[in-house]
Amino acid sequence: MSAVLEIKGASVTLKRSGQDVAILDDFNLSIAPGEMLGLVGESGSGKTIAALAIMRLLPPGAKIQGEILLNGENLVQASETRMREMRGRSVGMVFQNPLAALNPSHTVAVQIGEAWRVHQGGSKAQARAKALELLGEVGIPSPETRLDDYPHQFSGGMRQRVMIAMALACSPQLLIADEPTTGLDPLIARQIMELIARLRRDRNMAVLFVTHDLSVVQEHADAIHVLYAGRSVEWGKAAAFFGHPRHPYSEALLGAVARLGQKRLQNIPGNLPEPESRPPGCRFAPRCTYAQEVCHAAYPPADIAGGTMAACLYPLPTSAKPYAESYVPGPRQRFSPLLDVQDLTVRYAAARPWFGQGRKVVPSLADVTLSFGKGECLGVVGESGSGKSTLGRAVLQMVRYDGEVLLDGRNFKTLTSMARRELRRKIQVVFQDPRESMNPRMTIGEIIAEPLRLAGRLRTVELAARVRELLGQVGLNPEMAARFPGAVSGGQAQRIAIARALAAEPSLMVLDEPTSALDVSTQAMLLNLLKDLSLRHGFSYILISHDFAVVSYMADRIAVLNAGRIVELNDTSALISAPQNPYTAALINAVPQLQPHFGQARTA
């Protein structure tokens, strides 16, 4: 069977500071009709660059060498006119953020129909009929009533379905899906993955699935390709990879994945090398616990065993025994009281209707009651729109609410304005995208020092010393204080946000989806950091997330929200092992679970 996509020795360079910098080196892969290949690796490994190279959508100044063959045609040598013909007709792409990829000023019928008319011709009426057919195929309920809706009128999962419908408009032989489930709750993410799996079977379509979620790859992909710092480190059949990972980097990635009830995540020491300063030998060698002196000399040749190729001089043997961490719940720890929420209700006014009187009041939270103690982590889970973030904002005093919120026994509603502001400083927040809460014109040092400066607690010299201390606490180089937010990675930005939160010496931190867009290694590092800080300093957390595995790792107890109400609240171990509510059970069952794999087979 001939491959739909075949890449031979592809390399990509980008312009940086006037110099050509290699981002992707000697990249090779092939995908057969009806096959799904998972392309995985940390952020900065080259996954998205590889996908954009196939589409020829790289930034200006980029150079591609080698061959990228789509049904035998070399896309590297194709003209831009020819590529416009190929995009959509032969290869479609689904992006991570559908709202950014869709035109907000056009209805979905117009956008899907336009993609079809560009390549197939036909009238507007025919294009509209095709859009209706595609919306039905991707599972949009009552598609005939949604044709004239705009992207903002759809939920995140439904927008992703619209993007898939656009990508499939001309029946491409190859679909590139770049992190299509990142940021979606587990129930919606499972629906999207089942949709992609059904469509590739029905259409015999090849799928290149770009992701950092190894559990999704294990569940859906036929083959896998692992990238590290622009080079391939392991590739082959997915079943063989998850049964016997051969490269130390693959083993490290698998150990960093959060599983339900896991006791400790494995950190990968060090950081991914920058493209300008990649080592000459094995690029993973500086972080590898098994590396020998010879590993630093030259890039190793591929070694095959157990069904996968591994570019390693000392690949892991296939004779290792599988392991799975068992989760044995211990007795629940007793915590002294910290936060008490009683009958919390938040109502939002919906948009004014075209006809009728007044504004419709919609409850976002209804009669929420909970409490937890000092040093405790409370996980809050539920689908998008369940009220998770609203609960966090109410605790942070960012929205109006009915009911009571007490911190250390003090009721916010009964305090004076000055006393309320002082108590509010005891609650800090870390958002999903930390850069959105950082002033791009302030240095990292100024951002971290801002809470201390506003409180007027320290002099200038003392502020600088405290900033260096806080950066060290979150595992960052104190010299980073002079940088600006645009010069740090996503994982570093989250650590900076945590350092800023710690500066105010809070009693409680609200973490709103702090790891949803991070790769597994960065996520493991941050979760371990938060857990260690809690043990060391007694911090309390409200962890808001749609990732049940992440919440189960961090939380002492879990509150499950559905339609603004708590449907279950219990100790983490009891809730995972024996959920009492059908909705909780559905959420847990929707979590893609990485199955036990073969762990470390030797000592360093």
C-alpha cells in the first residue's frame, strides 16, 4: 500500500537575528491511507513546524530541504499556486484554537461553503447544501438551524467540529490535526477524537495527529513519532512503543504523564535546548540519566528492536518487566479551617433580547456550600460552562454573589472596604494563560515585586533580594528578573505567575487551569513544584481544571460541578474509586488513561 504522505530527510530553517537557524533536522515519516500517526514531544520540539512545513505555511524567510511527498508529488518544489490548489483539496488542517482560525464576521455556512466552492466550483445553493451535509456528518445537532450562526455562538467543542467540517469539505486524503483537543473538557475531547477516528475509517483518510497528550495517542493512533529538539528519537508502531519504549526520552515522557491516583510525577531534569545552542551529539544527552561520554560526540544512528526505531546508543532493552503504580489511599488528613463557602449563588444577566422586556437573569452557580482547611488542596472539576471559573472568581471577590464567603472566619461582606482589600490579598490567583495577566512592558522582576511594592512592605534593595529569592523558589534563574514576558516559555511564564502569587504570602491560591496548555514534562514540573510548596509552606489551593488526572494528583478532595451545582464532593481516593454520581462516573470514564508501560530497566 503506497503512503499518502512520505517525508524524506526534511529540514527546516528559520531566520533568527539575521541568521538561518535549524528548527527541524533530517525528518522522515510516512502515513498510509486510513492510518493515524501521533507526532509527540515537548513544546519547542518541532511538531508544529513539521505540520506547517507540509502545508507550506511557514513564516517568511523559512527554508525547506528534502522531500515532502503527498501522493507522490513533492510539495517542497510546488509553486504557491499549486499549493493553494492542494490545501483543502488534498490535505486539510484542524488548528488548536478554532475561534482564532474562523472568521468572526461570516456564518459557518459561508465559511464551509467557501472552502468547497474554491476547489469544487458550484453555486451558492450547492455550497450551502454541502455545508449542511458536513455539519451533520461531524455531529452538529439540528444542523439546519445552525447554518447561519456565527463562530462565537458555538461552544469550544462545536467550533472544533466546524473546523473539522471545513477541513473535510473537499475530501482530502490527509488530515493534519494540531492539538485539536487541548483546552477541551474530557467529555468533549473524547467526542472529538471519536469523530476523527470514525471519519478516517469511513473515508480511509490518513491522519497526522500533533499532540503532547500521550494517553490520547495510545488510545487512537496506529503509529507514533517522537521528536526532541528538532530530531527524531523514536518512531514505529504505537502498540510496540507503549509496550516497550526504547529511547530514554520516551521513557521520561511516559513517566511525566499524570494518571488517576498517581503518587508522584517524574520530572525531566533541565530544559529543552534552544535551536541556536543545540549540542552536537544526542540532543537529549544533557538531560539523560543514562548518558555516557560518547553520547555527546555525534548524533546516534537508529536502532530497531521491539517494533520501534530508537536513535540511541544505549536503547532500553525489551526484556524489562511492566510496571504500574498502585494507588493505595491512606487515612484522610485533618486540616484546620481556612475557607468556608455557604449557599453561594452567582447570577449573570443574559444579553437583552430583540423583543420583550428587561434582561433574563441566568444562574451560573446555585447554592454552593463547601469548606476546606489550611494546607489542603480542593479540586474543582466539570465540563466547560459548569461554573468552575465562576466559583474561583467569587472566592476571589471578582464577581457579585449571594451567600457567604469566609476566610479565616472573617466574612467578606461584613468587613469595611479597607479590611476587605487587606483580606483579599490573602487570596492569590494563577490564570490559565499567565502572559495575559502580565504587563509586557514590565520586567519579570517588576512583575513579581508589584504585590510587595503595592503593600509597601519592603524597600527597593529588599525588593530585589526578595524577587531573586522567589525566582529561586520556583526553580528559575534569578537573572531572569531582567527579562520581559515575551522572552520566556509557557512553562517559565507559569512559574513566574506562581512566584508573583507567592510574593503576597497568601493563605490561599486559586489555580484556574494552570497546566491545560502545557506539555507533559512542563506540567509534571509545575505540579510537583506546587505540591512541594504546599508541603513546605502549608499553602492551600483551589485547583480548577477539566483534567481529572491532574486534579487527582494534586487534590485532597474533589468537588464535581454540573450546571452550577455541586453534584459530588468527596475525598479524592473515594471519589475516583467509587463515584456516587453518574455524571462523575462519566467524567472519569472519559479521561484517556495511559496504560501501564515498561519502566526503568537499568540503573544510571
